[in-house]
Amino acid sequence: MTKKFKKILFFGLCLFFLITAPSVIFYSKGYRFDFQNMKIVQTGGFFLKISPPGVTLNIDQELHKKTNFFFDSAFINGLIPKDYQITIQKTDYHIWSKALEIKEKQVTEAKNIVLFPKNPKFNLIDKNINSFFPAPDNKKIIFKIHEETGWVLNSFDIQTKEQKKLVSEQELKLLEKNRKISQISFLNLVWSNDSKRILIEISIKGEKQYIVLKTGPETNLFVLDAESNIKNINFNPDKSEELFFISLEPEEKLTKEDEELKIRKEVIFRLKADGERVILKIPTPSSGQNIINYSIIGNDIVWLSDSGFLYLGRLVNSDKIELIKILNLKPINIHKETNYQIIAKDFSKIFLKQDEMLYYLNPATHLLEQIFNSVKTIEFSKDMKKIIVSTNNQIWLFYIEKEQEQPQRNIEEKILLSGFPDEISNLFWLNNFYIIFQIKDSIKIAEIDNRSRVNLIELTTFPSSSISWSQKEKILLVLSENNLYSCDNILK
């Protein structure tokens, strides 16, 4: 090798190094040449968390990765900024697909991807059931069935599969003084929070009455001596042996002025375990006003009066409320013959439903703001960051708190999730990121991530059906043509 050749080789290698070194450094720093746009860009990546594990992940129809049975996440980096079509699939599961954008120096996340089984297994629980009412602890179900003598309520233990009779229409007829009653209509059933008692609403000759039943080994039946004007009756959230309801104050409690004017205000009663009724003493400035509706959480109570104001108070003893504050600075107009409902899981997030119109109590402005005109169903998510709302044929999201994770959401952001030609029914949160509902005989599941598209699947179909979902136990109950089925393999 000559001296000249060595010199040429040396300078050639130096030149090669000077040319390639920056490229290697730029590459290691995440820079790539975008041939489509003919420019140098910095790359980004995807982080995906998927359930169940063991899936195939395709990017732009090319196999990119397979997750194993021990890890449920995938990180893909070094991607040029643009839109990518992500497809995730697994045998016997519905496909998840979405176009997601990669931006320079950013990781695009989808942490709540769930694949759902194509043919979920449903087990028959029982037959000849007209309607069902699962307990909050999901250990029992109340069945309503029809016999020759009328309707019957039975309690079904999910674990032991044992069924026992609670009460029947025929038994209630025998308790009535007027033995000529031909029919007692069943209207509704509500469980207490501790799953120990049920409140049954019935109608006798057009007048509502209420029955409280203890569902334990010893079934106690208590018929509330109810007048036809009782409304908004609920269990005490902390003491299921007590009830609260709204009714007209007794005539003996009227002031002279009210007695002369023949005015009886609507007040809140507390029905104690021993059967004693006490009127909750409402503090000023709400005293003397009619109570329209109320909601109790723990020892705190919010009530709406005919002044149009919402009040927050505390139950300090059996018959007294201590006023904490007036919640709305500006009253709303109260209309007669209108149904009002206070909807809250905690009193920092309060909604007011006026017939089908929905208001939100803005904690910043302290004003009741109308957010929807026609609402059928409202459900809080488990994380309390949002609600899902159904109108006749649309599903909306409304964010109560800011969502920091992708896709990020602002407080009070409204999102139209999906619309259908037919009416939506039986809407539930499946978890914090998926919902389950019905369109006619079709049971559907949808995600709430609406980037590019909402993944929507038909889980199954049942004729003439209604459903109930338990987030705690992850059990789906389906009543179809008087047969009750359960499924527990939707979420893994």
C-alpha cells in the first residue's frame, strides 16, 4: 500500500465519518427523513394498553407486534409524524381499530383498549320472570312473576340458587279492609343501600301505597300508612330501617295564618324504625317554603324549595337540619305539574332534572346552567369525572372534571358519542371508558374515545329483552321472553 493510497484512504474515512456521524447522531435523537414531505422530522411513538393480553397489533395493515400473555402493553417508537391506522385483533374477539396521529417528539397513548368476545356465554338463571331487581351487593335478585292469583315477588340467592317467596298480590288483598279490591298494581321496587330491605310501590284504585320488606331470613312486612300525596320516598342511606319522604304537613302543625288561609306546606318527613314520623325542621331562609325535592348523602342533605333555590344542610339530629349554604346565586323558575329530581353522588357535583331538561350546578359560577333539553338517562362514571347521558336516540358525554390523560378533555366539555335511528334504552357504564346499552333487541358496547371513530360492537341480540350491568361483580343480566340469563365473561 503506497503512501499516497494511505493518505487517500485516511481522508476518505474522515470524510465518511464527517458525513455519517451527524446522521447517526440525528437518528439516535429520533430524527428521520420524511420522503413524503421531503423534510427532516423528529419521530414520535405509540403506547397502547390492551385487554385481554395475547393480541396481534397491526399498523397500516402491517404486522408490527404481538403481546404475550404476561404483558398487556405495547410501546412503538421511531414513527414519522402522520396518521396511522391501528388494528388490534385476537381470535374469537371483536376487532379494535382506530386512526391515531403521531406528532413530533410526542407519544400518542391509548391506555384503555378492550377487546370483547364475539360469542359470550350466557347461562339461564330462571324462567317465567316478568321483571327483575338486582340488589346493590349483587348477592340477591328480586323476581316478579305472575301466577293465577296475581303477581308474586320472590328473592333469589345468586350463590346458593335458592328462591323464596317474599310477598304476593293475594296476600296484600287480604290485608286490606276493603275485601272487594279486584287488583293491586305493582309499580316499582327500590333496594336500600345495604341490600337488606326493599321498598315496593303499589297502586290500589289509583292511589299509591308503599310497603317495606326485610329480605333476610326473617321477612318483615311493613305497610306504610301512606296518603296519596306522599312523594320522593327513599331509604335513609345510612340506616335502612328509616325512610324519608315529602308530604303535606299535618293540620295540627299549621300556624294560625296558614290555617286561616287553608295552606298546607309540603315538608320532609323522617320515618323512624319504631314507626314515629317527625318533620325535619328547615332553617331560615328556606323555612315556610314548599319542599319540591331533596337528596341525602350521609348526614348531608340538599333540597329544592319553591323559591327556586337549592340549599345544602346537615342532619344534626332526628328532626333538625343545620343550614350550610345556599348553592345557587340565581333561582330557577319552579313550574307546577313538573317533575324535579336532584341527581348527585356527592354534593360537589349536582345536577337538577326538570322533566327531561337537565341543569348543572356550576361550582365556579354557582348558577344552574341548562346543559341538555331532552334527557332520558343519566349515569355517573365510577371515577366521578363524567356522566353519560342518553336522549331518545343519542348518547352524550359531559365532563365534570378535567381529563389529563389522552384524549384530554376540559371541564364542562360536551361530546356527542353516537346517534342511532332507533331509541336507546338501558344505558350503563361498563367501566370508566366503555358503555353498554340496548337498541331494540341488540345489546351494544361502545368506547368513549372518539378519536377518528368510536369503536362500537354488537355484543349479542335477545328478543324482547332488558338488561342490567353490575360494575362491581362484572355480571350482565338479560331478561328475554320471561327467561333470565347471566354472563360474566365480558370483561377480563
